[in-house]
Amino acid sequence: MKKLLSLLISLGILLMIFLLAFFGTDIVMKIVVGHRNEVRVPDLGNMHFDVARKKCKKINLYLKEIELVNNEDIEKNYIISQNPNPAIMTKKNRTIEVVVSNGPAMIRTPFLENLTVLQAKLKLENTGLHLGEKIYRYSEEVTKDKVIYSQPMAEELIAKNSEVKIVVSLGKFSNSSSSKDKWKNMLEDQ
């Protein structure tokens, strides 16, 4: 019985020494080696990619763009999100993965020439754009109530959901007195 008790006490002491050595060594190694090899992850959200890369390089971290997405609210080349998250401790020379904004989706302005205002509005809405200001001008080539041209011009790239101004024809300008009166009345109305 005494032998069994002394054997159990010996095993208990050996187990405690092993646990202390195991966890103690781990703690000591973290204190001695680990903290000098770790850095705090910076917050890169809403930061230009090139600026973020320089900031990471100063603290021995790397930056990798893993995805490029269109975003209406964040400018092109600015960071939307990151992994790992900011403010945590990480090992030096680790790569931070980021999602970068490609800015808003860009759309080519459609051809609106010789369309009615309603047709132009529908064509713009079908392409993800909106009808903006309507300006009326006389035109020798384009019939009355048809679009002369748009601003921006057809085929120009603009951000999705942007407004497009149109210039609408008043028809041919006539020198008759009734045309002059119509012109005068139109100017007074504006």
C-alpha cells in the first residue's frame, strides 16, 4: 500500500513538473521570441491601395489584392475590406488580403440622336442611366421634338446611375414675326 501511495505521489510530481515545463517553456518562448516577431494589423479600410502597401511594408507585412469589385460609394483603388481584421496581432511577413474598389460600374452613353424625349428617357433607363436636364435649341437638320445630341456624347463612358443631358430640337428657325413672338415668349418662360 505504501509503495502504491509513493508511486502515485511520484507520478503526480512528475506530471506537475512536465506540465510546468511544457506550459512554462511555451510562455517563456512567447515572451522572448514571439512578441518581437509580431505586429499589430493596421486598419486599411478606405485607404488607397498604394498607400496601404507602403504602410504595411514599413511594419514587415505584405498586401495582396484578392478581388476587384465595383462600388458606388468607394473610389477606385481604395480598399473595401481586409483579412485579417485590423488591430489584431499577427506574425511579421504575413500577407494581408484586401478587396479593392474598381469605382462605380461604367456604362457607355447610348445613341439618343433623333429620338423623342420619351424614347431617350426609356433608352437611358434601360442602360442604367437617368435623363437629366433638357435644353431646347433650333436645328436645321433635326426635326422638332427630337434629340439633337446628348451630354456626355454617345459612346462616352460614365458611371452607372449618372444623369445625361439632352439637347432637343425646336425645329427650323423662321424669320417670320410669329416665330419671333414664339421665340420671345419661350425666352420669357425660361
